[in-house]
Amino acid sequence: MATRKPRAPKSRPKKPEKRRRIVAAKKAKPRAKPAKTRKIAQAPKAAAPQTPQTLRKPVANPVPASGRRPRPRSAQPQPRPATGADRRKPLSANPYDTDLDRNAANYQPLTPLSFLARAALAYPEVTAILHGKSRTTYSEFYARSRRLGSALAREGVGRGDTVAALLSNTPSMLEAHYGVPMTGGVLNALNTRLDAASIGFMLDHGEAKLLLVDREFAGLASAAVALAKTKPRLVLYDDPEFPQTGQLDGAVDYEAFLAGGDPEFAWVMPEDEWDAISLNYTSGTTGNPKGVVSHHRGGALIGYANILACRMGERPVYLWTLPMFHCNGWCFPWTLSLVAGTHVCLRWVRAKDIFAAIAKHKVTHLCGAPTVMAVLLNAKPEERRAFSHRVSFIHAAAPPPEAVLMATLEAGFDLTHVYGLTETYGPATVNEWHPEWDALSKEKIGAKRIRQGVPYAALEQLTVVDPATLEPVPADGVTLGEVMFRGNIVMKGYLKNRKASEDAFAGGWFHSGDLGVMHPDGYVQLKDRSKDIIISGGEKISSIEVENALYRHPSVMFAAVVAKPDEKWGETPCAFVEKKPGHDAVSEADLLRFCRENLAHFKCPKAIVFCELPKTTTGKIQKFRLREQAKALG
């Protein structure tokens, strides 16, 4: 290895006379000679990821007018960051940096792709996928994913290219989660409930080179491609278990496409674990949606962390009630391969199908929003199937009502409450449950259950701060602040949107936009989205608190509360309620009276509208639509 002789120490300049007298007056100490150093040849840097330049540059932390940068503190101890002095130390000052270089033998980029390769090696005959009557082993799953990667590579898909997928929860979507990044490409899983204009925008913005389409969405895909400037290659998937109708001109059949691929395809490892693995778009309730770019490192780390948070043992059976296009299905397509788990595909989220799958396949885990709980709890007797084992329900979205949580527990489900965003690969916090809490009263158990909890094992820090100063709020369970994240499961940034990335990472934290409190035990609890807080007569009202009160009424199936403009108070709470089947008799007056009995009067809704609430495919209630309706009420 090349070395360089150390330079001779420079002669020290003479001190000024005044300085010399001061030094002479002090007790002299012998000065150590500078240590000899040698420079070590460094390993060549990895090639830069093929992503837009704005996503590769670190975002500078803004400095306020005072000249002093705010220093947010989290509830967890923080390590001392490396300083400039640390970086300027000669390499020989630390023997652990000498002749101990990174090389191919001791370093490989983290990626979830290796999870499937290992599963196929260790568990080739274990069932990987169940779909209808079909069964796919891990050996077959790996071979089909490699075929897909090979076929994509033959179409010219390579590093930094986007492959979009408009697919349902079918085996093809699982194969895409491996096959696309096996080429070095980036998977853009599209929300199947979006309109053609939105999908067309995403195809253009992400520069999709190829589009995988389920026949059920052929009409939507055709309209979207017609609107888009980008004209991707089209591949049409026909579900052999649940045939669909639809026509997509110019598309090649998915199985024929795979047949041209090589099951022994030598797939591509990422050049750097910071390379993009997926592109997911935010909901875009105001303006165009933002493209969230995730990397291989985060995908691998959250793959491991999901196992810990959800208490997954070897060979779990996972039911796909969560859309795989939503944050890459919270990264469970990758997680399951680590533990040789079985994916039970579910094309439609219906109570009858969920109960049937749980009973037939002995499902151990499923994910979903609280609305999925409500669907199960309110299922008709003929839709239910008895099951003797406990099922782990991992739930997220808005804090679920205490009444729904307790009823779900009694129905045979064990609950794990997680919280996160598209920008954090899905779940980034978990309500770690303590067994001693089970001895508490129902009310206290419910109060603890609705908390979002502590950081995921793969998240470095979680805090609640004053967004203006970035100073942490008191851990009193009362003082409101913005929830912020820091760690390896935070996105790279927003595609082609430097300003949005800078705003999201201001101060060295990811700003969630969610408002919450920090409890004395370090557990975070959401109170509202910043845009959902209602300010009435100068008083802040949590829409979630009002919703929880409504959910305690036996006739309420779903409830959402938004701000309604008011000349006197500025804003007042307006509730939108979906009744349970067979509870048509309940009136607005009944619910208003119930709210006054359970809430401070100024927090009570001034109007209640009965309707079917608009929801996303994940079951989240679309409050932006309800806000528009509330404004129209006058």
C-alpha cells in the first residue's frame, strides 16, 4: 500500500516579547513531539446513485436571524455528533482506522433483495404465497422474480429507471417488489383508486419506462397513458384465480413476458445502499402529489424492525388486508422473506373474505387502519367464521377510538399500534405494550392503547417539539408540539422537488406535520394533524377527541370531525357520521346530546351530517373532502 514520508515539523515562529514574558512566568512543561503519521490509500468511492442531484445533496440546516441554530432534543439520549476536529485527526491517531479498509469481502450494501435469495436457499419448499387455490414455494417465488428482473433488463430497464405498477394484492405485485429492483430499477406502486389524470402525472413525473397493469384496471391505465407525455411499455397481468375484464391496447401478457426471462438471472446488487429502491406518491390533497424516494438501506432495516415490532416468529402467515401500493405494504413484502412467512393474497378487503382466510389458513398477522377493525366488528353473522387462535392486528392511521380497540381485543385479536408516514417507509413508531398494563382498568388500558409509542428499532430518534423553535415540549402528556423523526428509515427526499425536501428536513429533523404530546414515560401520542386542529373562539379543539366521544355511541360506525367556518367563533366543530346498519333511528339531536354529556360544551359539534364517509383504499377517511362539504354548509 502506498505510503508517504511524514513531513518534518515546521519550526515554530518566535513569540512576541509580551507573550514571551507571560509564558516565562508560568511553570514550563515539556512539549511532546508530534506523532509521526502516514496517509493510507483509501478505497475508491462507490459510484453516485442514479437519482436526481437534488436528492443526493445534504440539506443545509437553516440558521435563524439570531445566528444560533436551535438544537432539538428527543426523549432518547443522543450521541455526540462527530466534530470537525474529529474528522481532521490523522488516520494513525486511531489504530482501528489503519490498514482496515472496506472491501468486497467485508462490506456489501444493505438491501432487502438478499432476503428472498436466502429464503429460497434455506426454505425452497416452504409456501411463500397463497392466492385462491394456487400455492407458490419460495424456490418458485425467487425464480419468478428473477425471470421478471431478466425480462425487464431485456426491455432496457436498468439503474435509475422507473417501473410503475397498477396492480392489486396479487402474486404479481409481490414479484414486482423483488424483480424491479433486481435490475437496479425503482418500483413505483400506484394507488389503484386514483383518477387517470393523477396517474398520468405520476407516470410523467417518475418517467416510467414500463407499466405493469392488472386487467381490472386496464381502462384506468389506458386513460392515464393517453393523458401522459410518457409512453411506457405496457404489460398486462391476468389473475388466473379471479379473472377480470378490460382491454389495454398494445400490452404484452405478463406470463408471456416472464417466459422470456431467465430464472437464473444474475440480478444486480445496489452500487450503494443509498440507491433508490422505490418511489411512492403522497396523497396530494393540495396541488400535485410529491414523489417520496426510499433507499435500499431503509428497506432492509425496516424489514428487520417489522419482525421485532410485530413479534413475528418463524413462518408467520400474513393476510394482505393492507394495499401493497401503500408505502410498499409497510415493507412486509420484504419482511416475510426473512422469516419464511406465507403471504395470503386478498384481492378485495371484505369481512367475509377476511374471516374465511383467517379460519382456513390460520392467519397469524394482518395490518390495516381502524376502519378495517370496524368492518370486522360490524360484520353480519353469516359473514363471520369462528377461529380458535389469536391473530395479531397491526393497526395505524388515525388513533383508533378506545371503544373500537377494546371490542377488537375481545373479538380475538391482539393489537399492535404503529405509526408512520410514506416518508418513513410506513411504520416508524410502535406502542410497546407492557404486560403489567393488562391489570389496569378498561379506561386506562384504552388510554394507553391509543398512544403511538416509542421509536421503531430502526429509527434513531423521535421527538415532539415546538415547530417555531425546535425546542422539545415538556413531557407532560398535555403540551402540544410537532412530531419529528430522525434516522435511517426516513426517505431520501422528494423527487425533483428540492424546496419540499429542504422544508421537510429543516433543522436536521423530518417534520411530520402531525401534532402530538410526549408523555412522562417517553411515549408519543398524536392529537391531530396540524391542519385538522379546530380553533374556536381562540380555543384549540382536537378533532380526534371529539371523534372518540362520538365513537362511544352505539349507533356510530365511522365519524370524522372537521372545522366549519363560523362568523362569531371563527371555526366550530362539524361532525360527519356514518351509522351502523340497522341504526337509522338515531338523530342529530341524539348525538348532540350524547356529546354534551361526554365533552366540554365548547368542544361539541355544532352540526352533524349523516352520510357515507369518503375513504382511501387503506381505510383512511378523506377529511379534505369533508372540509369542502363543511364550507359549503355555510
